Amino acid sequence: MLPPPEVTRVSHRRVACDGAHDGLPAALGHPRVWLEIDESGYSDCGYCDRRFVLIGGPADGVDQSTLPDHGDSAGR
């Protein structure tokens, strides 16, 4: 498996993603979606594949390439 393109560590289980990052403004990203991080400790954005990892959760500090894709498709 390949690691996700970008990993963002977060402190809350509910996060928003709009595709903005590294100088790319939100207007050029994707529609804002809300993701819920479940007991796995991470969630992947269905649009840009950014992975959100809960700080202190089971996926924090793990080699991300060993984890399967895990998205919340409710935002799509």
C-alpha cells in the first residue's frame, strides 16, 4: 500500500476538509466535507485523500502505509 498523500494530525474526532493546503486556497480545492474519526483513529477525505489522524489515537505514530483507506463517504 502507498501512504496517503498528506497526513494531518488533529485533536477532535470531527474535522472538515476543503482541499486547501500548502498555498492552495480553499476556492481551488473541493467542496467542504465533514469527516468523523471512528475507533480506528483516522479518516480519509474522499475527494483529496488527505488522512486525518486523531492525536493519541490508535493510528497516531503508526506507519500510515500499513493502514487501509478509510473514508467517510457521507460528505460525497
